[in-house]
Amino acid sequence: MERLGLKKVEEFRTPLILNDQISMRNRLAIAPMAGLTDIPFRSLCWRFGAGYTVSEMVTSKEGFWSTEKSRLRRLAVPGVYPWSVQIAGSDPAQMIETAKKLVQEGVQVIDINFGCPAKKVCRQMAGSAVLKDLDLIERIVSQLVNALDVPVTVKTRTGLTRADDLGREAVVRAESVGAKMAVLHGRSKECKFQGTADYGKIRSVVEAVNIPLFANGDINDLDSAILVAEKSGPDGLMIGRGAIGQPWIFSYLLGEELPSIEERLVVMNEHLDAIHSFYGSERGARVSRKHLMAYFTRLRAPVLGKQFVSLGTPQEQTAWLRNIDVGVVESFSSSAEEVAIAA
């Protein structure tokens, strides 16, 4: 099993062509996650070899286009291609209007969110809630494909519950009306992020369609990537929470060595500076806490993460982190071996 899975992971290092003009440099993608995969983090993932990045979800609801949150989410990451933005909604006309604006700004791929399980999204009949209406999914994809000159892709879940296969039917229908790629999270709307991803259900979708299908869910390291590749047979991997606190997971899956503690600390300082610069002082100080906590947790030093979270200003955060070296990290870690990638 491992040899077959490893061979599949090695195949993910090859490019993927979406159309005559749009391609990915490899088949390892960072998942769009609101509040986490912003421009500073996606820039890091790209630097460490991710072949495809998608923006945080942008709502298509009228009146939200000009908000600061929407503007920051849809910005291009310098040097990253293709430029892909994810939209959410259930009104085809509104979604077309939003998508057209995005394409006018230069966006090269429009991704549709049919997978978010968050209550505030599902209450608006968006995200995974749309799985209850497969005809609507088909209309949305069809109308966007016909209205746009760029590839349209979809991201969804296995279904509304563990028992149904609505995700498979949604992807089949999306393909039938022109979707160029799909990503399937191996959990249902009901599961949210509990339990484990169902790779058998992902495989059933892989076998049902001809468009590229990326697997998403529980990919944290090489062993889990091999397992997903073997069990589900996808065309690529989209990594979500497994990349938080370790953007170098992409370079690792591409065959490079894991960075040392010293190298990780350099990245953490660079990431912190980028967050402060992108968001400004007040918001930057807030946003940085979840990322630095994740870094230190993966270093088996969550106590240091808690110390960082207690800091109030960007200046305090920067000064504190500059004083953290390998010796300090190791003093809070039970062994040097435990800094390897962990779930």
C-alpha cells in the first residue's frame, strides 16, 4: 500500500492543466479557510512549493463587495498563479455579478463554495447548505460557466450527512455543465470537522467523473498524504488545517527536508512581520495569535504559544519573538525529535 501511495504522491509533483491558458505548477493545493489562509499565509505556502492557492471565501451577497474584509480577501498574491478566488452564495444572478467583477480585476479561476459547514454561512443558504438542492447547484455552475471566460471549479463535502452521497451527485452534475475541477472534503456537513475523513467516498467521486478531483481532509504529513492517495486515488491533494503552523508541508511533500527549528523560527518572524504589515497594528496583533499558537504547538511548545497570545501590541509581539531561539524552544519541548510534522 505504502509504495503505491508514495508513487501517487510523487505524481502530485507534476503540473495540472485546467485549460489552454491556465495550469497549476503541481497538484498540491492550500485550501481556502476564512480567517486563516490570507495573503500572508498563502504567500508562505507558495514559497514552500504549493502548486495552487485559493482565496478565502468571498460572499456574493449584495452590499458586501466594498467592505474591507471582502477587498482584502480577493487581492492577488504577488507572483502566484493562477489567481483563484472562491465565492459563496445561492443566487445565480448575484454570483455571476460578483464573478464578473472578479474577472475584470484579473482573477483567472472562479471557485464555488458548496462545502463550508459554518452555521452563519449555511443560514444564508450558502456553502454546504446548497447540497440540499442539487438542481440549484447545477444551475449555479451552468450559469457561471456560460457567463465567464475563465475556468469554474467547485469545492464541496461528501453530503449533508454521513449516510448520503449528495457530494458525489453534486460533482457529477457540476462536471456535466462545465466545471473544470472539483475538490471534495471527506466529511459531511453534519460532521463539520469531527471524526475522520471518508476516503472511500472520495474514491467513489474520483471514479464517477472525468475532471480532476482533489482530496481534502486529514492531510497532515507524508504518511497521511500517502494514505489519502492510496485510499481515494485523487488527482491532487488540497491541504487545509494540516498546513496551519507548518506551511513547509508542501516542500516536504515535494521531497525536501523538513526545516530545522532555527529555520522555522526565521519563517515565524517573517510571517509575523507580514501579518502586521498587511493588517495594521490592531488587527494584525489579533490575527497573528492563531498562527503563532499553531507554530509553537507543532514545535511541542504550546506554553510559548500561550505566552505569545498574552501579548497586546505588535511591538511586544515582535520583540518577544525575536528573543526566542532554538534553546528556548527545546527547553519547552520534551525532545528534539518531536518537532517533526504532527497533526
